[in-house]
Amino acid sequence: MSVAHAPIDGSRFPHKHLLGIEGLSPDEITLLLDLSETYVEQNRRPDKKQSVLRGRTLINLFFETSTRTRTSFELAGKRLGGDVINISVSDSAIKKGETLMDTAMTLNAMHADVLVVRHPFSGGVALLAQKVNCSVINAGDGSHEHPTQALLDALTIRRRKGRLAGLTVAICGDVMHSRVARSNIHLLNTMGARVRIVAPPTLVPGQADRLGVEVFTEMAPGIADCDIVMMLRLQSERMSGSFVPSMREYFHFWGLDYEKLRAAKTEALIMHPGPMNRGVEIDSEVADDVGRSLIHEQVEMGVAVRMACLETLAGRLPSLAENDGDTSG
């Protein structure tokens, strides 16, 4: 049996694309989280299928490798009844030198309804969104934003803590290169949480003071009395220099283990967007602590959140009953 909910009122989410969390209002974020909540329960039922995207085409276009995000978008699209196409950049003309604008023209010719894009350069997804007729969801662009990750993190926290406002959240690790950190900072600040970043001095963003966060370079004071400790992956592929002396030393000072976790609240919960480098960012015992780790819940929430985002954007598409026409509005 399907979970019924009212159709999305386009005036409550007046955006054609979801390119970032920055700029979304508390009401718009709440709308997406509330809709995601209905899909959590739906996804736990034997019959997980909906017909919200029946007749619609979703294209996953990933210029960077991904397992969790691409798979969860694929699952989300199929559970909503859509036709899902995965384009592997490594096997496509894009890899052979096709420009982003040529790619946009090709996608327009396919008449897709929703395009999910991951791109290695900040702003790459937004540029593509300007050139295609369909709705676009940013699945991560460079070190800029990863909006659906922040939404699934927020949903995970809200389900366990009952709220976002008033919580103290420490985001720890490679903040400089993390699009996950940026999207989470925007969302948590917008929803009234208190945000800290904890990182080695070499991995603190240059304009951290403009992000509305407290900055710490040591774990103990950084996570003291926190409700949520969110660890980040050390993104060596984005580093063009030596930012940390060694993996062993990084773990010694900034990796999360039970000794460091004692500084946080006794009921503090642990998060990590994955994939994890065990023994570098987080100790395996802590990561697998069923009482305190939310890491597996984050993966589950990812499918529900992406279903909600797809439905919300699809609700702004022209009706399938209408004649073909300009869909750029």
C-alpha cells in the first residue's frame, strides 16, 4: 500500500533546480524534510513503488565516480516510477573532449525531465543548468555544495533528536575541500543550529569567519558539549599539496575515537557522509557503535530525501497531458 500525501504546491518550492542549500528558506527546507519523512516509511514497506514520475525520464550524469549518491538517485527514480538512465562519463563522448555546452545540447535533444549531475568543478552543475531545458539536481560540484547530502543529514538528526534548532553540531576534518560541510553549514545555520568546524589549521577554509561558524583547530574543545559530531572524509584527491603530515598523525590529533568523544555530550551522536577511511578520520569501534553512530541511517535517509527532491521538482514540470512545447520556464 502506498503512502498518500498531498501534491506539492509549487508556490511553496518555487525553484526549477536544486543547485545548493544556500538561498533556501527554512520553510523550503522543512517542506523537503517533511516529504522525505513520508518516504522513509514507504521504503520500509514490501511495496515501495509509486507512480509520481511515471512517464518522466531521469538522467544521472556523473563526471566523478560515486556509489552511494548515484545508486540512491537511481533507486529513488525507479521507486517513483520514472525511467532512469545512467550515463557513465568514462564511456561517453564527454570523455573524448565534448564540451559542457555540447553535452547540454545532447541532453536537450533527449528531452529528459530531471538531470542529476555530479561535476568536479565548483559551478559546473549551475552552468549546465543554465543550458538545459529540464530541472537539475546538484549531486555535488567540486568543493562547493552537495545539497541532498545536507538534507539527508538533517533528516537523520531530526528523526533522532526531534529538532534541528538549538543543537550544537561539530563538523570535523577536511572542511576546506568538503562540499558536504558547506551544504551542512548553510542548512544548519538556516534552521537555527549552532555550528562549529574543527580542522587542522591547513584545512580550515580561508573565509571561515564568513560562514557563521565557530572555528576550532583541536578536537577536545571543538566537540565539547556537542550534540552531533560529524566527521568528514579526508579528500586527498582534491589536495594539491601537503595538508597533513601523515595519516597516522592526522588520526592521532583529529581522528575520532572514544577518548576524544568523551569531550562531547554523553548522548552525542556520530555521523560520517562516507566513504569512510577507517583509522584515519574515525576509529572502527566508534563508527560501528550501534548506540551512537548514525552512519547506516544516513544511507537509508538518502533514498527518501532524493525521492522527495525528485517529486518536488517534477511537480513543477509541464503536465504530461499538455502538448510538447517550451519547457524552459
